[in-house]
Amino acid sequence: MSEDGTDLRPDPGGPTDAAVRAATGLGWGEWLTLLDDAGADKLDHKGIVAIVRDRLGLDHAWWQQSVTVGYEKARGLRAPVGETAYVGFQVGVRRTVPRDADAVWAWLTRGPGLALWLGPVDELVLDTGAQVTARDGGEGEVRSVRTDRRLRLRWRSANQEQATVIQLTLTPKGDRCTVAFHEERLPDAAVRDERKRHYQELLARLQVEPGA
């Protein structure tokens, strides 16, 4: 809190101006100005930490991270929850189910489970480069398929303008298996939440689906 009562924290849940000044000798305003002058807004997280440590002389590791994160949030460099700089918003859901991995793989890629996670798709050819189309206008391309039951698919659903990338991975665990869905390049947090619920409902169904 500044002398006029203004909260100078870049992150409302982070260290106060008084706390960062007591620990580092500088307040938030001074740290932001110094890092701006050093060109930190053009650097990644590690690069900013290096400036804080090596050029600005802060030798406490925890405060190096705190100052860096505060700067990133103040300058809009730190993405919201579920978003990264390279793949946009993303979501990952996994669950171990009481089913054989081969049976689950067949159910999800060739059986009735295919429509549950991908939409009204009649066929999914498990070859790299294979085109995938849905009856509702969705379309995509198989980017890679691995023999250890891993599929990566570029997909644009009928109600989305931009394509996402979906990865399905199965990991055998005896007579059970872990099923994981990961989807990246989602357009916003609302779609991320919607897709998370979608995969959670699918995996819950796998717990009891007799055909899988």
C-alpha cells in the first residue's frame, strides 16, 4: 500500500508493496520501472529472473520469483489459468477405468465411443495425414498415431472457427487403463471449461460403459 492508500501490488494475492520493499529494498513501482528499462517485457520467465538476479542484484531465490511473477502480471505477460503463450487455452483430463486398454482403444476410435468425444464421425482412419469429417460439418486431420495407443488430431468442430489439437492417450495398468484427453489451442476460458466438462462426462461414462 502506498502513502496515499493505493494498492501497488500487480497481483492482489501477492506480496504487498511494503513486504516487497522490506525484503528487497525496493517497492513495486521501482521494480517495474527498473525491469521496463532493462527490456524485461521482451523476455521469457527465465530471462526476467536472470535480470532480477544478475543485473539488479536480488540474491534471494523466492523473491526473485515473486518479483518476476509480479512483473509478468503487471505487464500482461503471465497467462490466465489454463492458457500458455504457445498453445493458447488448454485442458487435460485423465482417469483410470476398470477396462482393458485394447477394448477401450477400439471403443474410442472405431466403436460408439468415437462419436461421444469427437462428434458425429462415422470413421476414423488411424493413419497419419488421414482426413476426418463429421456429419455436422466438423473436420480434421490425424497428425500422428503411435502403436502405444496415442493419437494426435487436429480438429475444427462445427461451431468453432479455429482448429484445436486433441491428444488421446491410453496407458495399460493390468486389467485397467488410464485414459487421458488433452486439448490445446482453445479460443477462450469459457470453451476450456466446456471441454473439460465434456471429457469428464465421457470418462465417467467409461467407468460403467459395458461395451468398452
